[in-house]
Amino acid sequence: MTPPVTGWDNLPSAADTSTEANIARVKHYRNSVYGHATQAFVDDVTFNTLWKDISNALVTLEGVSYRAAINKLKKECMDPDSEEHYRELLLEWKKDEDNIKEKLEEMEGTVITAYKNLNFSI
């Protein structure tokens, strides 16, 4: 393959939709958005712009039949196992917090009773 005009390591112009340019485009976004990203988030506008550029490149490379699968991915949870794991952790955290509150209330009652038995006023 002949490198695109901008080379393999730079983002090709939007007008260049050649196979080589789309490969370079996917490589560029892989590196800048994922591989060497300086932050773990992007705002919605940036996400949608990146999604459009990356998905268009992939559909051009792989064929229109991939468009539906790519569009479906946009709304999918990135990791359902992790989502469920964190949901379970939050439920455990809530139970632990409720138990701690219950124990504190018991201790408060015990301390108040002890003070009253020692004839201290509260």
C-alpha cells in the first residue's frame, strides 16, 4: 500500500477517503483517543465528532453492512460485567452503612445508659 499524502502517522484530510487514508485515520484515532490519551473522558460534542469520524472510516473499510453493528455499539454499556459488579458493590456499601448506623445507635444507647447509671447528667 502507498502511504496517504499525510503519511501513516498523521490524520488525513476529510476529503481523502482512500483505503490507506482510512487505515491511517483509524491508527491516528486509536493513538490519540485511546492509546496515548491524556484524559479518560471527552465531552458529548467531541465524542459524537470522534464517533462519526471513526465509524465512517470503519464502514468505508469494512462495508455498509457494519453500519448497524457500529451504531448499536454507540449505545451499549462498555462493560456489562463491570457495571453489574459496581452495582453489587454499591448495594453492599449501602448495607454496610446501614449496619454502621445501627451499631452507632446501639452504642449511643449503651453510653447514655452508662452515664445515667453513674448519675451524670447529659
